[in-house]
Amino acid sequence: MSGAEPQATPLLSIRGLRVDFATDAGSVPAVRGVDLDIGISETVALVGESGCGKSVTAMSVMRLLTGRISAGSIRFGNTELQSLSEPEMRRIRGAQIGMVFQEPMTSLNPVLTIGKQIEEVLTLHQRLTSSAARAHAVELLKRVGIPSAERRASQYPHELSGGMKQRVMIAMAISCRPKLLIADEPTTALDVTIQAQIMDLLGSLQQELGMAVLLITHDLGVVAHFAERVAVMYAGKIVEQGAVRDIFKRAAHPYTRALLAALPDPLRTAARLEAIPGRVPLPRMLPAGCAFCARCKHVFEPCPGVLPELFPIAPGHSAACFLHDPRRAPSNVPCQ
Amino acid sequence: MTVPATPGRRAEAGVLPLDGAGVLVPAETPFRQVWRSFRKDRLAMAGLVVLAALLMLAVLGKLFTEWWVLFDPATVRLPDKLRPPFSIPSSSIGKELWPTLGLYPFGTDELGRNVFARMLQGSFVSLSVGVVAVSISLIIGITVGGVAGFYGQRKLGFVSVDTLLMRVTDVAVCFPTFFLILTVVALLPPNIYNIMIVIGITSWMGTARFVRAEFMALREQDFVTAARALGLSEGRIIFRHLMPNAMAPVLVSATIDVAHAILTESALSFLGFGVRPPFATWGNILADGRSYIFDAPWLFILPGGAILVVVLAFNLVGEGLRDAMNPKLRRRASG
């Protein structure tokens, strides 16, 4: 129950992050000023629909973007990641910050055995000898729940199932005991039964290694079970942040509420699921104000023209919506 | 355990590859898969046998004509000139000039030199020119193609790296290669190393284009991003992760390029720009024999046939490799 209050010295601190992609039609903003803190050993979920900038935010932390970070700072511990040289950044990637990707099927090199691929990371960051690395790789495979780990280590990726490959990816990501694990939709490409296993594995590894996890997902079910704190993103901005209880029980932003209403509820056999009307605005046609205003039920006078900041609702819970601005909120609009 | 012992490949039935005792069967390496498919291609296998024989001959040739001279390709026996294959030396040949086998298996040329000895010596030249020239062209081609494919989007002033390197490649392709080689060889001292180098630096363009195309496709793959996210350096990613994935088409084209290089060397030697005469190559044996086409047909049939067979063998092996390494064609080959 440590989630509500961000700790005093966060492990990762993103401030005012803006990322632009150069296209033929000019510069397109993908992330428009994101502030996010992740404490030591904390699990934060970054939620939002496709294209809202979740993955871009994660890739900015790793500095693996094809786009350009135009503003903002990303501090990891006491280090400003953006000021590091490329070799210095390489010593952070894999060693201090691990990453698990969405597509386990294509994230392993098809011509190297999985054992070799894990050993490579170990020899690189921990300077293990090759036999020590081999033994450690087999240990890691066992730890992530791969049966017959010795034999599996000498197999090629095409001989493993998707869930197995994701376990291998996790083994590689945690091989150097990183302080932060970024999991970018780690279960999206997997079967539902495997999804639960992978999330359980990530959970137990987090407990064991005491690492912080930034979980990027659009699956609110996964968020409810796994995360301590949630940040909801919409069109390149964080629109609501709070402890997982606050978000699920007292969602404050109309977008978060609409997302939760769109979840199927097994107890309520409604004929149709709730859908959010309209669609996500194109990044180059964003309104000056709140990006959600065209789809919002509660839209009122300041919404289209003024950009809402994050207004505090409770300790550790805030939402970027004028409904929660004490100066502007019309008294007749229901906040809850 | 009541599990019945059923050896064999259950992996193909979509089950985990378990043997009778429920133990995972060791994996089949990609190399083995290719070999299994290659073995079924009879023409390619025939080519491979010829190449293995050639390799042996070339090594024996080097051994027996230079280090432990059983066959001296330079011995002139004027009384025995233009003798047909399998003829016995005439009585005027002294003991010290007597050929090793007591006969001329491939006949003699216009100076009475043993053609068998000369062919042996030439086989090493042909093979080494082919292999060394193609190695040089591979080094240049993989470097140029790799840099263009991987770093292509970087800008150098107003052009991208890719544009710069590929236009250089286009220019190199446009040179009339053979005449360029002729000119260069005519200016340089005509030894075998110069020929290897010149053939190498005029034949890398195909490899560069292959490698560039492969790298451009591979660069965008998820496993490259994953490798970066693990902190691997670009050099490691290029050489350990991208290169092995790009090797299949390169290997195929290299095999066929060896055939080209052998042909080019033969043509150069035939024209008299190649290896200097007392030293035998298949090309200059052929060149010497062309004046005696009707009197001594073995002087052009033997080296000409040897060049034909070797070039054909390299091409067949190259084609076979191409089929074996392409999973879509593999099924057809095994069916």
C-alpha cells in the first residue's frame, strides 16, 4: 500500500518530456510534456490506447528513439540520461534498465541459440567468463520457468513457443539485475492463459529482485492486478495519475472513466459495451486546449481553448481536467 | 516409465521434440537443415564432389610441382614435342628428364613439356585466384553494403551515406570491368597477386548491393532494437547479429563469383596479360595450344574442359545453396 505517495527520491524522474517526429508534413508531436516519477521498487502502469505516446515515452528513457526529444529531462537516480554519451548510455541499457518488448516472436535473433544470446549480455555487462556466463544463463532460464533449461539454452528461437520466447526475453532483461524494468506491452502478443503466467512471473521477479517496473499496456485488467500506481495517457499527455485504487474506484478524468466503462463486466450482461464516441485526434490537428474535448460528455467553456494542467484531487491523485479546477469547475457538473 | 520408445522426429507433428524417455532432443542447427536439403540436390552434390576433387588436385599440384618436384611443369623435352596423351617418352629422353609416371598422361605441348604437370600446377592457380579474388571482393562488398545499409540515413553534408556509397557502386558497375582489368594488368607487373587484387576490386558491387538490401531489412527488425536495449554496441550488433542473418545470399553469390573470377583469370592468361608463361595456368596452356588446334587438340580440350567443369561445378553448388537456404524452395526440393 505504498503506492499513493511518490517517494522522496524517485528512481526515474521524467519532467516535461516532449518528443517530435519529423514527417513529410512537418514535425509531429508524439509526446507533449510528460511528467512521471517511478520510485525504487515501485510498479507504475502507463495506460492508454495505441498511438498515445506510451511506447515513445519508454523508448525515450532508453534513448532508442527514431524521433527527437525536443524538451524535457529524464533523470535516472542522479544521472541525467540525456547528457550521457552513447557508450555511457550503453552501460545503462541492459545493466541498469532492462526492457521487455511486445513481440517475443521477432525480438530474438533467429540465427543464435537463446543461450548464446543471454550469455552475450552477461559477458558484456558483468564481464563473466564464457563458462560462468553459460551456467548463469541456464540458471536464468530456470528462474523464468523454462523446463529442461540446459537443453533449451542450445535451441534456436524458432523451436520455442511465443510464451517461452517472452520468458527468454524476460531472462535477458533481468540478467544483470536492473533497477528498472520497462515492460512494453509484454503480454499483448500472447494467449490469455500465457498472459497471466507472464504477469505472475514479472510480479514474482519484481519481489525477488526489488526492481521498479514501468508497465506499458492498454489492458486495464493487467493494470488492476499488477500495478501500484497508474498514469493514463491520451494524445501525448498524461491526463490522470494516481494509485491504482483511486483510478479504478474514483476515476476523475472523463477519459479514464470512459475507458473503465468500456471494460466488459461479467456480472452485467449489457447487450452492448460502452464505446467512446469519435476517435483520437491526429497529432498535427490537436486543439489548443484539452485533446479529449471533442469526445468528452462534460465539455464546457475553457476546454477547447486552454490546456488543462494536472489538478490535484487527493494526495498522489491528479487529473488534467477543468472539472477539477477549483477556480473554473461549474458547480452543476457532476465530478463523480 | 510406460512411455513407449518411439525414436524419430516427433517435432514435425507439432509436439515438443521429445525422445522416448521424455527428454528434449538436441536442436537441429540451421547449418544442418541446409545440408539436409542440399544433399538431396543431385546436381549440386555432383558439383560439390568436383570441387572437392579440384581442391585435392590443387593441393597435390602445389605439392608435387613446387615443393617435392615429382612433376616438373617447366622441363623442356624438344624431341618429345606434341605427343598425344598416354604416349611413352621416346628413347632419346635421358634418365634425368624421364617423366615420373613413365608416360605423358595428358600428352606434351610444343616444347615437349608435360601437360599433366602443367595442368596440376594450373589447378592451384585457378582455385587460389578464384578464392582470394572473391575474398577481397567480399571484404569490400560487405563493408560498403553494410555501411550503406546500416548507417545509410546518416548525412554527410548534403548527401546521405547510402546515396554516396550506392552511387559509387553504380559507377563501379558501369566500368567495362574486363577492359579495366586489362589496362591495370598491362601497367602492373603481371604476377598472380596483382591479378587476384584487380579481379577482387572490380567485382564487389553485387555483394555490396545484396548486403545493403539485407541490412536495410534487418536493421528494422525487433531483435535489433532488443539488442540495443540490452546495451550492445553497434559493432557487435552488426557483426554478431546482422551479419549471420545476411550471410545466405552472400554465400550463394560468392560461390558463383568464384566461377567468374576463374573465368576472368583464364581469359587474362589466354590473352597473355595473366601469369607469366613459364608458370602454367589453365588459361595460358589454352593460349599456347590454340596454334595447334588441329595437330594437338588435347592442348585446348584439356584446359578448356577443366575450366568448363570447374566453373560449372561452382555454379551448380551456388544454385544448390540458394535453393537449400531458401525455406520456400526447400520444400519443393525435398518433395
